[in-house]
Amino acid sequence: MRPVKSGLLALAAIATLTACNKEGSIEAGGIYVTRSTCPQVGIPAGTGDITLFSPPGRTDAAAIDVVATITNLRASCTEDAAFVNSVATFDVVATRRDAGQARQVTLPYYNVIAQGGSDVVAKKIGYVALDFPAGSVRASTRAQAIGRVARSAVVLPEDVRRELTRDRRPGDPDAAVDPLSDPRIREAVAKATFEQLIGFQLTQEQLRYNATR
């Protein structure tokens, strides 16, 4: 899979300040938002659905065999002295064309840890099995994917943290200057921001179909 720009980094850029104040509160020094060390979770565009065709080689509606979708993606996060551990859970729901005999369909999915919104630093392929009961066109299952990031990698350097959290009062020369406009600060925040991305492991033909259907 090529590195992806998931768009989640924009959310991380908003949530860069760390303080003891109530999250989202407006204080004399500005608006305080808590930055989490946990990876943000998401499904990159174009990989949350998969379509299987029968016979192979056709892509018209009459040849659609199975359609599956990843949904209800959630994550829980724990930390220890060395690592930040993220456990993502998600459902896969599917429909098939014919309500015939009982059938099992196995689909591949990827579990990626991305850094800075674009760089894939770890990837693992997993599989989900969907069991269609006899006479039913629907099937669903639940799966989980585990991601782990070194705790040292998600901690901002002390000088960057001080710059992001220092008080900015009206009348100060740089009171209205976004600290993320500084390339050094922006790069440090991006480097310390991780995402856990889940999606179907698609072939080039399947990616093309999702992009053009």
C-alpha cells in the first residue's frame, strides 16, 4: 500500500496544547486543548468497501457477488513505560447476490501505523471470515487490530511543548501568531503524531473500481 494522507493530521494540529485546564476551556492565555498520545484511528478513503465479482473479470452490476463494508471502528488505548498500545475494533457487514447454501467468505484487511499523516511505519495484514447462513444474503463479523508505538516517539520535545503551551496575552507581539506556522514546531508535532488506519487490502483493480463506481 502506498503512503496515505488520511486527513487526520489536521485534527492533530488543532489538538496540540497540553495543560491541566478543562479541555476546550477559554482562559486568559487562550484556548486549551488536551493532546493525546494515543494514535487516532480512521479508514482511509476508498478502502472501507470491497466488491467481489463472479465471474472474475467482469465489473458490471449483474456480476456483483459479495459487497462488504468496514464500520463501527473504535479504539481503546493503554500506555506503559515503553509503549502506547492501541486496540481497534470494527465490524464487517456484507451482502451476497444469491441466498443459496451456507458459505464462508474470507477477506483481507490491513492494519497500518502512520506517522505525520503520510508515512507508513508499520503494516500488518489480517483476515476476517464472513459466514453466510443457508438462505440468507447477509453476514457480519467483528474483528480487532492491535497497533503499538514507542512512547518516546509520541512525546514532544520539551522546548516545543513550552512554545505550544506558554501564555499568549493580548498586546504581545506574537499573540495572534499560530505556533504551528513555525516549520520547526509543525514538523515536531507531525513527527509525534501517529494514526492507526484500517481498511480492506485491495488489488489495483478493486481500488480502481472503488474510485470510479
